[in-house]
Amino acid sequence: MGRIPIREILDGSLEGRRVEVRGWVYRLRRLGGKVFVVVRDGSGSIIQCVLDKVTAEKFADEVDRLGIEASVVVEGVVRSDPRAPGGYEVSVSRLEVVGESHNFPIKGGEGIDYLLDNRHLWIRSRRLTNVFRVKDTVLRALREFYRKDGWWEVTPPILTMSAVEGGATLFPVDFFGKKAYLSQSAQFYLEVMIFSLEKVWAITTSFRAERSRTRRHLYEYTHFEAEAAWYDMYDMMRVVEDSVKYIVGKVLEERSGELEFLGRNIRPLEIAADEKYPVITYEEAIEILQRKGMNVKWGDDLGADEERVLTSEFETPFFVVKFPKELKAFYMKEDPDDPRVVLGFDLLAPEGYGEVVGGSEREDDEEKLVSRIRAEGFDLGDYEWYLDLRRYGSVPHSGFGLGVERLVMWIAGLDHIRDATPFPRFRDRLYP
């Protein structure tokens, strides 16, 4: 008899069958000589395991060793009981305590700082377990979509010698006496790869030393990035929309139980999986915000407050395109019809969640790119290899970056991005 995941027991097909459950004690109580042990496992589910008086006495030594989060092996027969969590329980015939746990430090009701200090233990909570099951589906769906669509996965480095998003947000690293940086983005390396593979993507860790600490920011996050030769901005926006719809559809299909546990209203996700995503210009976004009473003008950046107001106008994710040149990175291509703006886009999630994807058509003209690099005050020598891409067979191309934790935060309906990653990093302290 092999181990049976709790989720499979709860579907009702094993009633009356003898099963073996392996997991951790979620709740424990003794009543009238009986022992009720609620066990959780990696399936994200829990089941009540009941030791009657005779069995409790038989395994008295093991029962004395039980505690919250003790690891156990339980063997018994599955019984239907509407009073039990999930409607089924295991009538125990054998109990083995594998790893004891005494006075587990998380009792319930602790503050967020305490839980972050004990993240290595809090990560066992059913809430986080279900979030990470959703995140796994998001990552698998990303890979599935881009493989099916003819893209190639590549492996860019994490250490880099040049800035992608600006020097102020770089984490410096001593690389054998030379200054290097933790990657802000794999974009430049992906641009290199399009000259051989044409359509490439990567999932890497990116780092941003931004001073802000908000519900949407992490200093270390999972970055899905893609670049494609011969794609203009609108080509890439179509790919982004199709892939986000695919991801949302997969989560709805495979993780409905997890979304229900998390209290997620799935109607916005159903709309996002089916409806066309609107496109507005930055100028139109400013006009909407002004009508809403926001104190903004053309040339101002769109922060979290502005994005939240914009999202109230749309039921689906939506694109904002053609931002002022001064607001965006030097590698974004100027709009030939309006040199004030670049051919860049952001995809904003509804319900106040804001930006989850940022992309653009890349500048493919060497002279214009040199001018932008100089205007930013960067050392041209650091970008010679990047400029070579414009000297030898340059082509129109576009790309984007997707913040996986931000996407998970929206899909799972989380209040804070810290719950979308196992070990969130903050400026003021480094948790385990």
C-alpha cells in the first residue's frame, strides 16, 4: 500500500479503502479518550484522522509525541463524515511519528514582522502553500505557451557589466576585483540571441535596488523576458495578450480549489481569459486621470496611485502605449510619427493591481542609440558590445519583461506581493 495524497482521498473515490497518509499535524485535539489529528500534506489539503479509544491506547507512546507540525505516517480506512473537513476522515489503525515538533512557535494571530522573521516556518501555512501551487501553474503555463508558439528558451547570466534600467537601481558586486552588478534584466543578452534563434525567452532572477517599499515591489524577483527579431511593438503586444490569457485560463482550469481557498473572486479572471484587451495611449491615460480629479500632466510618470485609478476604468487587463521618451529607458525606439514618445507599452492588471508587463520596440539604429546612451550619461565603452548588434545585421525587434510575482499577486488576489515569493527581500532587513 503506497502513500495516497490527501486531495485524492477527498474526491470520494476511496471511501471504504485502506490508505496511508504521510504529512504534518495541522490541528490536534483529544476528546473522551479519542484523538483527532488533522493532517496536511503537499497536495494543499487536510484530512481528519481519528484514533478511537482502543487505538489511542495501543499507540499511546506515539500519541504522547504528537504536536503541531510533527511529521506523521497514518494508516487506516477512509470513512464519510459530513462533520470532518472535506467530508471524509481516516479511521486510524496505525500511527507513526516520524519527526517530533514541540511548542511550534506560530500559534495564530502573530503580526507580519514576526511571521517574516519565521518565514522558514510560516511558509508551511495552507495559504502560502496554495499561492505557490498557483505560481507553479503560472510558470508552467508560460513555458507551455512559448514553446508551442515556436520560441526558444535560453540561459542569460545574472552577473552583468552594464545597466539596463539605470545605475541608481543597481546592486554592485565585487567580481575578482572588478565591479559587476546583479542583473536588472536579461534583455540585452536576449537581444544577442535573436540574431541566431530569432524568438527567445528566459526566466531569471532580477534585482532592483529601488528605494520604494510598497505592496508591489520586491528587490529580488522572478523575471520572464522575451525578445523577437522582426517584431514591432504591436506584434509583441499580441503575444503578451495571448500568453496572459493562456496563463489565466490554465489557472482557472487547474487551480480552482486553490483560488477558492484564497477567497479569490474568479469572475475578473474569467473575463481576462476571454475578452480583448483595450489599448490606450499615455496621452489618453493622462486625460482619464485628469477627468478623475488626479493632479497629473503630460510628462508625469504613472505611479501606483495613477495606475490604480486607471484600472477602475477597465474590467480586463489593458495596454498603455507611447510614453514620453524621458520616462522610459534609452533602448526604446522613438515613434517616427511623434519623436516625443517611444514605442513602448505597459500591460496593467485590473482591480487596482497595475503594471505586470513592460515592453517596447527596441532602437535598431546605431546612431540614435549612441545619442540616447550619451544623453543618459552612461559610459559608451560599457555598451560597445551592445552597439555591435546594430552594426552587424541590425533588424527591427521588440521585447518585454513580465514580473511573475506581480502576475501571481493579481491572479491569486493577494494584498501584498511578499506572499507571491517564498523569501521576500526588503531593504531594511534580510529575512531567512
